[in-house]
Amino acid sequence: MASSEIVPGIHMVRGKFAGEFGFISSYLLVDGEEALVIDPGTAGDPGGDRIGDAMKSLGLDVRKNLVGILCTHGHPDHVGGAGRLKRNSGAPVMIHRDDAELLRDPQMFLNERLLMDRAARFAMKLDKGPLRVNYRGIEPDHLLESGDEISVGAVKVRVVATRGHSAGHCAFYAPETKALFSGDEVNNYPNDPRKFYVDLSGSIVSKRAALDTISKLSIDYLLPSHDVPYLFRDVKLQIEAVKDGVIHLQDTILSHLGAREEADVVQLVFDIRRARSVPVPETMDSLLSTTVLVVLRGLKNAGLVRDLGNGVWTKA
Ligand SMILES: [Zn+2]
């Protein structure tokens, strides 16, 4: 099965299973002779041939009928396949300006977006997970702004910049079908909507604001990249659970910081993992430590913690 149709005109193209990250899905919007891809996935899967195969099974040709490649953000499991799909199709690649640099220079993800030491960075070179950088950079063809509308046939997709998971993260809303392509902002991991990470450019303040914005949209189909689609009444529950996860992690960090009086990120990560009170990413230590640092920065802006220098934090 090359793809499955979720709603008339929206097809899910499933990549291979990637452990904790679940199945990585690309979505294909089709109206008449035109098709639009949302997130081409990792390099080769589903990005390269699987999307082409899915189009073929719908009677479409990747070179003739693909009108655009929309990227929710610049992480390797979402844009790794963009270059190959662009070469195969000639379709323009579109991403928000604040993640465009990741498309141009994929190594930036490891060098600037995650809290990693040299050993962890070296380990990532050997890693076979979905966040590995095993593709060349490309120049984006169009930079997205919140409120932009992208057309595929007579269907319009609206850009909703969310900017929590990464500085350039966008969700895409199709008002006619009431479908939201939520990338990694709503349901970052399968099975537990409360579990999430953000990169160093991301923001907890933006994430919470984005969840409020999204809650106000009329959504019948919530279509994340790493999880199964959620329909109708389940949508609100998922969005609420994502919010809970963010608030719970903030509270957990504040309580561990209070108990230790002063702590650095390594100590807080140790406490969070040991307490097991909040679901956190299991694979790749840097995802949790990066998220903890971004949460601390948000709490600092809210006047709840103080940065004592040298990576040491305390409650305000
Ligand atoms: Zn991501």
C-alpha cells in the first residue's frame, strides 16, 4: 500500500518505523491534477521514491503534477528527503525563514540546534536514527510567513507559524476539510501527546501561545508527523494533553530546582529521569537536555528562575 486516504484529497504516506519516533508520515494533498507534499520525511524514506510511488498509484506523475514541497520545519526527519524529491520533481521547496538555514546547511542541526558535546556529535555521525544528517543542503525556493496561503488545485492551505518546537516551525491548516498538519508541534511522539522536545531555537512561550491559537481553529482532522491521525472529538483532547505535558515539565523543573537550590542542566535531567513523573524522550540524551535548557530560558523570562552563570540555575 503506497498511501492511505484519510479524507478525500488527503493521503498519508508512511515511512519506515523509527523506534521511539514511530512511523514518520508525509502527507499528500491532491486536487484534480495537482499534488502538494507536506514534509518529505527522512532522506530516502518516505521522501524519495515512496512519495513518487504513492502519486503513481493515484494516477499522478511526480514530475508533472507535484506543485510544491511544504516543510513544517527543518529537522532531518522532515526535510531529509526534500533535496531528492525536488530533483525528481522540480517542485519548489517551501519553509519558514527561521528554519531555512537548516535546509541550506543540514549540519547546523547538530552544531547549533542541540545541546551536545563533541562526543555526542561524533556519535550522531554513526547513528542510524531519523535525526541523522545524511543529505546535502539545498536552497529553499520560497520562504513561508504566517498567514500565507498555498494553493493545490482549488484547495488552499494556510500557514500557521507556531515556532515552539523550533524557531521556524509551522503548522498548515486546510479550512475546507478542517485538517491541521501539525508537524512536531502537536504530538511530537506517538502514544504519548505529553512527551515532546524543542530545539535550541525553540520556545516554550511560543509553544504555549501556538497551542492556544490552534485550540481556536475548527479542526476535524489532526495530522501529526509521528503519530496516527486524530479525528473529531479526540482532537481537542490531544491538544489539551500536549499543553499538560508542557506545563508539567515546567513544574517538574521548578520543583527539582527548588529541592536542589542550585542546579545545572545535567543535574536536572538526572532528577527528571529518576523521578519518572513526566514522560520525556528516551533516545538521544541531548533532546531532553536541550528541552530543559529552553524551558529554563522561558522560566527566566517569566521571572521564575535566575541564571547564576556557568550553567547554574536557581529559583527566583
Ligand atoms: Zn522536529
